[in-house]
Amino acid sequence: MLVVSPGDETYRGYCLEQVAAAYDVVLLTGTEPSWEKPFIVDHAIVDLSDPAALLAGGRTLAERYDLAGVVTWDEWHLVPTARLARTVGLSATPVEVIRACRNKATARTLFARHGVPSAASMRAQNLLEAALATMTLGLPAVIKPAASAGSIGVIRVDQPEELPAAFAFASAGANRSPDDTGVLVEEYLDGPEVSVECVTHRGVTTAVAVTRKHLGPAPYFDETGHTVDADDPLLAQVAPAAAAAVTALGITDGVQHVELRLVDGRPRLIEVNARIGGDMIGHLVRLATGIDLPRAAADLACGRAPDLVPTRSGAAGIRMLYPDASGTLTARHINQPFAAHTPWLRQVQWIREIGDQLVLPPDGDLFTARAGFYIVTGRTTAEVTERLDTAADEITVTTRADR
């Protein structure tokens, strides 16, 4: 199995570990492997931001090994990975389909064509066009990059006077995308946000779990936590809409992270990500249900039917650790006796060191704002939520304002 761009150990280490449990793995990466070494048999280092270099590196590994499949869970490398798989004669989702998933404007058009409820959307090349779009769509509205990830550059506008700063914020986020630097103005979908974790094999999509999302304060859309419950009754309600969105985009095989909101109790699509969800969601799915999404993605890349039979029936949750205010991180710790004697506290992970700068939106994003995260398990969403709150009282994150 060729894995392209394994990501960082903190958030994506479990993906590589679970694929390596079933396959011999060769890695296409941008840096010398470190934590990845126990899980791989070989690697090639290339400039992952250069599509030609990525393609050449993949061909080299394909000549050296008899590859069964190519897979990535990195949003930024979905398109070149699909191109690479096709180039070396392996099955993959067509490049144009992946591009449609990555480009929110294209996806909206396909959703409308196939009758999938989503948000009204208009492209805006400049502030004037954005203003005209809000006049058409009404306020509140969402201003967002056409092709990005991680809620970067996504902001809500409630009043006309907020639009100039919001458009600048979204434009800055859009300029970080290698695919499309455009900005969209969209109808604000007012309701709870969830994602549906889907697995598609030969055109048939199975919704294996629903993830309930928790967001930080408006007007931003930073995700502060997620919960997954194997017995969540919401899954049956949102699964048909998620599957319809996957079909509308033309996806026939792979793992998808489908984001939507419930407006008046009815699902409205936000976007379809043609990969395993971030923020450890795939790990939460396994803790709650036993279903192995990284293994499923690898199996599908090889043309094999994945095993989607649940082996557990519980719940799991993650909460991100943000400071109350931007500044220098001066303290980060957990009550050690509590951690040592709490079996349902499955993981506490620090991702920033004392002395690091933590910067909240609008000046920062999830990559600059988070100090770490923790994961708990339980029997139900209610129990997991209670345990997340209990653990929060035992964890400290303190910053000092910079002058």
C-alpha cells in the first residue's frame, strides 16, 4: 500500500498505524520519516507541493514494489494522489470528481442538479460582488474560501458593516489554497452541525456513524469538539442525504466525511470531503463502533470490500483545548491523580509547548489556537458529554497577553 502524505503523528498517526496492521506500507512524504518508521517498509521524499515531483516519486515506488493501492487522508493531496493512482494503473476516484469535492462552488452546482438540499451560494471576486450577493441571499450569510479545509477563512456576517472585514478574512484563507483562491457568499444554515462518516463501495454508500460537532463562538466556525455514539438515532435521519450528496458528486469508492446542518430538523449539505475526517474523528468512530475507517480506505483503494460490521456499541468524544485569550502559553497541565485513576479518559495530548504563542481568530486559526485535546469514552453521548465536562475541570491552559 502506498500512503501519500501521512500527516502529523498527533492527528493522523492512528491512520497509518491501522493501515500498517493490514498492509505493508511504502510512504511518499515531504520529510525524513521519524514516528512513521515502525509502520513502513520504505519511503521516498519529494516536494509534496509540486504535483510533478509527487507523481515522479510515486512512479519510483511503483517500479520498486508491486503496489495494491494508493491512499491519502490529506485534504491538500487528494487530487495529485488520485492522479498518481491512475498513472500507475491502480483504481482511484477520477480527478475531476475529487476536484468537485474540493471546490465548494462546483459541489453546490452538482447538489442542485441532483436535488440534494444544500445552501444557496454565489461566487464573489471582490467586496462589491460580496455585498451584492448578501443583498440577494440575505443576512446572516457565510463568507468562505471556495476550496479550503479546517474552517479556515469561514466567517458569519450578521450586519452589512461587518462585510469588509469578513471578506478580507475569507480572502486571506482562500489565498492559502493551491486549487482555488476564490471566495463564496452563502446562505447561513441555522441549526446543529453534524458530519456523517461514510464508506462507499462500487457506488453503494454506507453511513457508519454520525458525528455531533461543537463550535466555538460566532462569527467563526472553529470546531471545539466532537462526539460519536454507535446508537445515535440521528444517523438514520441524515444517512440518506449524505449518500445522495456522495452520489451527486460521482464518487463510487472511498471514505467520505460529509458535513451538514439540520435546519428545522431537515439535513442541508455543507460539503463532502473525500477522505477520513480530521480531529481524530476516525479514531472516535473506532472507539464507539469498532469500525476501522483507515483500514476501509486502504481496502477500497485495493478494490476490496471493506468490513463495516460494528464490533462495539458505545460512545466517544474529543474536546479541543483552547485558551481564553491569545497570548504566550504559560501553563498547561492535568491533575495527575485524576488522569491516573480515570480509565475512561483515553488520551490527553498536548500539541504546544510552554512559551509558544497561541493565537485565536481572527488573527489565528485552529492551527495556531489549540494547545491540545483530550478524548473520553462512555456508554452514551450524555455520559461522554458529562465526562468531557468533568475532565475539563481537571485541565489547565493559561496564557499571558502579549504587550
